[in-house]
Amino acid sequence: MKLYAKDLQNYLNKEVIFAGWVHSKRILGKIAFIILRDKTGFLQATFKKDILKEKFHKVKHIQNESVVKVMGTIQEKVGGGYEILVKDFSIINESEPLPIEIWNPDIKTQFIKRIQYRPLDLRRPETLTIFKIRNSVIQYFREYLLNKGFIESQTPKIVLMGAESGADVFKVDYFRKTAYLAQSPQLYKQMLMASGIDQYFEFGWYWRAEKSHTSRHLTEFYGLDVEMAWINDHYDILDFVGDMLKYVLKRISKSNKESLDLLGLHIDIPKSIPRISLKEAYKILGQLGKKLKYGSDLDSESERLLGKYFMEEYNEPIVFITNYPWSERPFYHMRLEEDPFWTKSFDIFYKGLEISTGAQREHRFEVLLKQAKEKNVPLEPLKYYLETFKYGMPPHGGFGLGIDRFVKQLLDLKDIREAVLWFRDPEHLSP
Ligand code: AMO
């Protein structure tokens, strides 16, 4: 096992082997200092000519960012910390001069070039931290759901039809049949509600062949899908998701303090998440000078305006907007009994960006079939999905939450591309 810099205090006056990257180098005649780095910190390696004899001259040729292994004794360093007095060393992998800047305080390398050299970019603590927090985000969502008794599993990603609009799908040549990459696990997670797994979630990839060039769209993105049965209506789901979001944000704020400090961030925890219907949102937008056609969806400017309004007026970073028009929602959303123009649906906005969509689903077979026909959804590939609704399907609903968008908003990143290791958009398939 590697000895990490953070554990050096346990090895005082002991002989050890330490490996890491060369962070910096200083040569003063017969003595040289190399600062070695690993993911946990730094160690000064002290090289002396009288110990290393003729091997000493090799130290001068070691380039920054090379991987080096040193053997020697751990000592306390004057001024605090530890150093290793090197008895022997080897260069494991030499580095050429880096093609991107990583240690300048003011990085000028363009993001697109940083992505071409993403592993090097990830040596920067600020970049690495994004992925440490992303890792925690996924862990805390999972933790919350498992503690509530949900079951996590996985559903097929090579499918016969797109689960959402059906448009914007990537085709796959599947042994001479045409298949598609899943747009979402929607149909499968709903089918599970008839199975006894009445509280289900999965993390997984979504693919959408959308030619969007925005700071919030990817063609391949990662999502959390949740589905639950025995609900009364979509407000039950919002009660659940509200508690979950508060839990995750509190947990990040407490357990990832060091990472947040490095990025200079403070997390606002929602207190009482505002919940308004789309009709009410139209009114607020009207007061803010933005007119939307009655029955239309929110555009990105409206999302931003509402986010700003609820932050300024109520100090709330998250907003739930409910009851979207049937014309704007997929066939599986349940319509309001009293006014079927609207659906029992919602979108969740975090700092002015949609991070999640959900709804109570239509569970009555005849109504669902009628709705699918009304939206001109091809019925043949839906056969097994629709069948499930004939044999005892409980009322149910759920939501899909974009992890990349959540991380973008959480960390105030300018672009969703910063929140994924290697992104896919209409122009980028490599690296
Ligand atoms: P929807 O299509 O709204 O809903 O997707 C759910 C969430 O996924 C994220 N998202 C995206 N993230 C990055 N790039 C994109 N191109 C992109 N498109 C969507 C958003 C969005 O809120 N089946 C339903 C969910 C449900 O009802 O359970 C669905 O897929 O954060």
C-alpha cells in the first residue's frame, strides 16, 4: 500500500518508501530539495551529495510532475511538517513539460484544452474538488434513499424506443435491428411499481440527441431516477423530494467543509421550499415584466427570473413549480381531474435552473392508452409497458434529477461541462 503524505506523523525516524509527483525543485550546490506531492499533501525530500554520491547529479535532471520514488528516513522539518532524508531514489515516470497550466494561481488555459488533458487538469485541487463533491452528492442521495427503504437497481440502456418524446434518440445498430440509447429509465421504473418494489431508484446514463449548445445541456448525462407507489398525488412526492434535498445539502455543507472552503463556497440550505403552480408563476413573471403565453412552458429566462425572485424575496435557493399544461408534458403524466388542461406534474428549480422533473403518473390502463394515442406515441414498442397496467398497478409517481446540473448549480459552475469528467455534446466525442 502506498504511504500517503497525511500519515507521515506515524513514521517519524523510521525508514520508508514514498512515491509522488515532483511539485517543485531547488538545488543548492551539494544539497537539493524536491517537494513531492500526492493527493493528501506534500513531503519535502532532501537529497545530499555526501549520502547519494555519484547519483546526486541525476537530481538536476528530474522534471516537475515526474513520478519519483524515494527511500529514506522521515524527520521533522525546521519550521514544521516533515521531510525525508533520501538514501536512494528512482524516477518511475518522467514528465515532459506540461501542455496546460495547472499551478499558476491565474489559469489562462482555455477550458476546451484543459479537457483534452483532463487527467492533468485534475491535478489542480480546485478541479479535483468538484469531483470529490460530485462523489459525495451521489453518496448522500443514495444514503437518503436506502435509509428510507428504497431499492436500487438498474434497467436496460439499449432499448426499443425513446421513453420521453421519442424524438432526439441515438440509433444503435443492434444485430441488424434498430435500437436506441435510453433517453431515461421512465418506462421501466414505472413498470416496477407493479412488482412489489414500490420504492425504487437508480443512477444511470441518459442519452439525448439534442443539438443544444447551452451551458446546461449535454447529449450524455447522469441522472437519479426515483419512483414510488401508493401516493395520493404529486404533492406527496414533493414532500419527499423536499426533505431529501434538504438532507443532501445539509450533509454536503457539514461533511465537505474543506472542499467547499477551497472553492470559497457557502451552501444555502432551504428552509421552507416555495411551492407554486405554473399559473401563479405566470403572475409573478408578469409582475417582473416577463409575459408568457398562457399554457406555455417556462423558458430559461423565466427560470432565471423566478430563481432570483425567490432568493431575493424569501432567501430560498430551491423552488417547486407544479401543474404544467398537458400540451407540454409526456403521455404518462396524470391530468388534473377538475381541469384536464393541467397535469399533476412539477419541475424543481435550483438557483434558477431546472434540475428535476416529475409527476404523478396515469395508472388507469384505459386512460393511459387514450393519452398515448392522443400524443401519437407508437404503441407497439410500448406493448409490455402498457400490459403492466392491466394487472393491478398502484397509484404512483416519481421524478428524474440531473446530477450534472445539480452539481453545476451547487458549485456555481459556469458550464455543466465543468461538472463531468469528459463531456459529450454535439461537437465532442473525444477524448
Ligand atoms: P426530463 O426530461 O426533464 O425528465 O429529465 C430529467 C432531468 O434531467 C436533466 N436533463 C439534462 N441534463 C443535462 N443535459 C440535458 N440535455 C438534459 N436534459 C434533461 C434535468 C432534468 O430535470 N422521465 C422524466 C423524469 C420523471 O418524470 O421521472 C425525464 O426524463 O435536470
